[in-house]
Amino acid sequence: MINCARPRRRGFTLIELLITVGIIVFLASIITPALTMARDGANSAMCKSRLNEWGKAYGQYLLERNDKFHKGDSVLSKSGDDLWVKALSPYIKDKKVLFCPQATQTESEGGLMPNMAWELSKDPYYKTVHEEGLGKGSYCLNWWVNNAEGSGNASGYYWRSSQSADAKRIPVLADGGDYTASVYSTGKDYKPSPVAIDSNMSERTFKCYDNITRFLMNRHSGEINVLFMDWSVRSTPLTELWNLNWHKGYKPVSYENASWQWPAWLTGESNQ
């Protein structure tokens, strides 16, 4: 008689299962960092593309205004219409360009530093800005490009126009933690914090408008993307921020000539 019974299949042994799981975990440990790097690289490329869009918008804006920048939201402004986001909005087709792809969520939406978008207050001053969907973003303006009204000790610091022999070193717009920031004095006054700019950074330090901290966002592997006044977009190491030409009275400080010890998180010597 022919035996038609199916042969019994042997299941996996515990050792075989453990080996299989170990191989999967090992492969995941190799693939995950590569995927993360690829994603971050794609986000950085998109970030540069969006900053390029802002550069084109500035080109159109300045062409129509005798090469004069917007006034900025100074104490003399009547409304938020003088903000850069509002001034340039007619030249921007897609509001996605307000955000670096690495930083799209505000604090109320769960965003964390350094990948957190800013949001303007609901103050009536910003009413028209919010009405047009321009009240959130993750790029920060160098305050000193403004053609601001009024006078004072710092009135001579403003660039006001894009006509400068040093345009390639003057930052206009960059990855940042607020919509604008004014690096107020000389570079030597701004020793970098030993603490990484993250959710643990003190509110006082970060919200002090007149320092470099708002640009010190570790968003792109130790760099931020910057739109310069020659309308080029370049990746800029965080330690190089002190060496840019922020305003007409600023004295750049190079990495080698800094009077302080650079913190490890800022130089890439730590994963903090």
C-alpha cells in the first residue's frame, strides 16, 4: 500500500530563531543610520531650494523698490506689514517655503529645538500676517538687512540696500529659532553656550534678541543653510556664524581666533 501521508515539516528551532532575529537586528543597525542620513540630506537639499526661492523673491522685491529692503517691525511700525514674511509674500507662490523641511512643527504642535518652527503671537499687531497664513515658519531674518526707520546709536548698522562689496558674507535669511534676530554688538561679546540648543536651553538665553543664539540651530549635521546677500545659498558650519558680517559695525571672529573654548557639542566632538 502506498503511504500518501504528508511528511511532517520540521519547525524552526529556538537557536535558528535567535540567529534570524540577530541578523535582522544587525541589518537594521546598519540600514537605519544610512536611511536617516539620506533623509537628512534630502531635507537639507530641499531647505536650500526653499531659501533659493526667498532669494528670487528678494530679487523681485528690491528691483521694484530701488534696491531698498523692507522697514522691519520696528517700534515705529503701525502693523506687521513691514515684516519680511509679509513684504515678500506677493512674490512667493507656495507657503511651504516658510519652513525648512527639518523644522515644520511649532512648540504647540509638538516641535522641539533645534527642529522647531516659530509662531508669531496673536497680538493685533500681527493680525494681517496671520490672516494670510504667514504667522509660522522656521527661517530667521538677519535684522540688520532692514531699511528701518528712526535713528539711534545703531542706526548706522543697517545694510538697508543689497549693494555691498561684502555681499557674499552678509547673511540675510537662515535656519533659525525665531522670525528675526539682531546680532547686536561685536563677535567677541557672544561666547557660545556650553549647552546644546535644544528643549533644555534656558528661555532667557534663547529669547535674548541681540545675540547669535537664534541662528545656532543644529539642524543639518552641525551646519545651517544660509541665504547671503549675493543671493547664493550655502551650508554654513555653526562655528562659522561668528565670522559672518552681520551688520556694518560687526567685527567677525574666526574659529581660530575666538577668545573662548568651543563647546564639544558645537564642534562635533560630542553627540550631545
